[in-house]
Amino acid sequence: METKWLEDFVSLAETNSFSRSAELRHVTQPAFSRRIQSLEAWLGSDLIDRTSYPTRLTHAGEVFYEQAIAMLGQINNARALLRGKRTSTQTTVDFAVPHTLSLTYVPRWLTGLESAFGEINSRLLALNVHDAVMTLVEGGCDLLLCYHHPRQPLLLDASQYDMISMGSEALRAYTRCNKQGLPELQLPGTPDTPLPFLAYANNAYLGRMVDLILNDARVLLHLEKCYETDMAEGLKMMALEGRGIAFLPESAVTRELKQKQLARADGNSGGWEVNMEIRLYRERPSLQRPGKLIVSRLWDYLEQLQDSSKNSKPKRTRLASEK
């Protein structure tokens, strides 16, 4: 059993809505439903009465609801207790980062940051976007670094969380180069000969970004899905093997482009791409939860960098776009 199954069930019990709970849990409704079913299978009992509307709990579900809350409380208390015993806890910055950014953006960013700010003891949790967000919400990390797009926003309360924009990067289509250093495949393909498509799984954030590209494309793309995973690095390796076209963040293919192992499959037109903002979030310090001193120092430094680059007066960046 996974802890997130308990959190899903508690959310469903409190909202009485699969769609609303899926939205709050930052996951698609089919994926959310599968997790509830997995919990029921593990328990060997139906928790949800699916014959009624709106959704309601079975008798077993009502009993288990109280148990689930108690178990989550015990888990969180145990985690807090053990973290309090870590001697380095107050001098270490805990980051929650989606897998792609953890491999591409974070190493270079931390190296540049330490050369100016000073040495940082850090601990990085590489997760999917949903779990990274929930780690911040549940107090499991100090900072969350992730992608943002206005049409796929993170549902973080602007009154509770601060944000700094760290930059942006494009998500584009790439394919293997031939011996002449030219792309082996070229968009848009044709109805008779669709291009092999290396796709993200349905629950992947970058997959939703690719859906935006395909839905907004002025010229219809003819693609035939031949492979699927939720990892951008996995799609890149398949593209390097010549297995098809993959939409990848530009930071993930910098070396491969320079070495002419991969090339853009869109003819450098920019017609099939989307720009994603890279954001850094933290829970806003309060009297009850002041946070770590090292995190406050780092946040103040990054805000000063942002302010100087924009030459603007406000020092704190709010989530105005998400209010």
C-alpha cells in the first residue's frame, strides 16, 4: 500500500467527487480512480458506493476513513520526529524537483549558484510533478522547482506560497541525426506515412504540454504512437536509437544537439513548440512555521537577483497569475 492511496481516499471522502479530488491531487481522473481501486484491492473491501450519486462511502469506507486519518497522522508525526533528530536538518536545503529538471537544470543551476551565493548542503527528491507538489504541501521539502504553464497551472494557494521565476525553456520535437548530421524524420508527416511518435504517459506533466502543442498546431501532425513512458530521459534514449520523434525540453538535449546526435524535427520553424516557465516555490514563513535560516537567506538572495534583472521595486514575487 502507498501513502498517497490513503491521501486520495481521504480527499474523496471529503469532496464526494472523483473529478474534484483528482483536481486537488494534481492527477488525471482515470489515474485517481485506479489508485482508489488499488486501495480497495489491497484492503479486500469496497470503500466507495458506485451505485449512488453523488459519490458516498460504503459502511466499510466510513470505518476506514477514521483509520486512514489516524494512520496519516502517525506517519506524519513519525516523519517529523525523525527529521528533528537529523543533525544537519537546519543547514540542509531540501528540494523537490520533477525528474527532468533534476537531471538537466538543477546540476548547472546549483553549480552557478554556489559560485556566487556560497556552498549549499542540499538534498534532492526527484519525483513526478504531482508528488513534487504534494511534498511541498505536506512539508516534506523546503523548496519546489518545477515547470509552469498558464494552461496547466499548479494549484498552489497564492496566500500561502511564494514564487520566483527562474527562467523558461521550450518543449520541441527532436529526432536522431543521419550520417550527414541532418534529422532523420521531419514534421508534419503524411496520412499515408505517419511518423513514429515517442509519447509521454497520460499522467505526465510534459505529456499534457505535448497535447497543447498538438491541439494548437496550425498544420496537422501525422503521428503514430509506438512507445510510451513518463520519463523524458527515456524518450530521449529511444530517439537516440532512431525509434521516432520525441518532444523534449531544450535543456535535456543540449549536449546531443552540439554533438549532432539529435536535431530538431520541426525544421527550426518554431511552429510546434511550447514555452514553459521554470518556477521556484516555498511555503511563506510564519510565526508558527518560520522555516530554516539557510532557506530564508537563499530566498532573499534569489529575489535580489530577480529584482536586479528586472530592475523592479517589489521585492517579493507573489503568485498573482494564480490568484
